[in-house]
Amino acid sequence: MVPLETKEELRSRISEHFGRAPYFALIELGDRDVKVEIIENPRNLGYTPGQYVVAKGVECVVIKGDIGIKALQILREHGIKIIETSKLVLEDIIEELRSGKLREYKGKGCPGGRQ
């Protein structure tokens, strides 16, 4: 799952904060094909993004920038991989996922709170 700022299919811009992203991309990589579903922030469905990832059985979350402490804790407790990127758009993330060149997030998360 990838947090997005915009909803422009493969040209969607990556959000720099996981929990506050207006949209998310659910990506399923096949041997030759890619399925992408863009959804609104699952808070509208009564889930935090971290809870939604667990409920959907997502294996991996890609972040660029920050992720809140609570989301980080939920993801780690459920063995969900958190990986970092420096890319700007979704199609570049997909290429990174295919190449396996993303690095695991080792940070402690941000405390949250809107400023």
C-alpha cells in the first residue's frame, strides 16, 4: 500500500505522511502484469490506515517521509514490511518494487499531531 497526494493513476504523487494521505494505492504485482486500485483514506470507512492494512492482508507498505508511531506499531506487530522510497510518483514506486531495490524503514516514527 502506498500513500498518495493525488489520484492520477500511475502519475499519482506520493504523500510524505502515511496517515494523512488523501488516497492510497493498493498494488498487486504479477509476473507480467500490475493491478492498481486507488482508494480514499480508509478513515472514511472507520479504519485508521494501519488498521486497514492489517484488515486487507497487505504485505508491504511503502513510505516517503513520515509514518506515525501508532501506525508503525500496528504494522510491525503484524509483521507488515515497511519500506522507504525517495520517488515522487506511483509508477516509479512500482518499478522499485519490481527491482527489489527498496530499503526497509528503520525509523521510530513521528509522534503525530497536526501542526
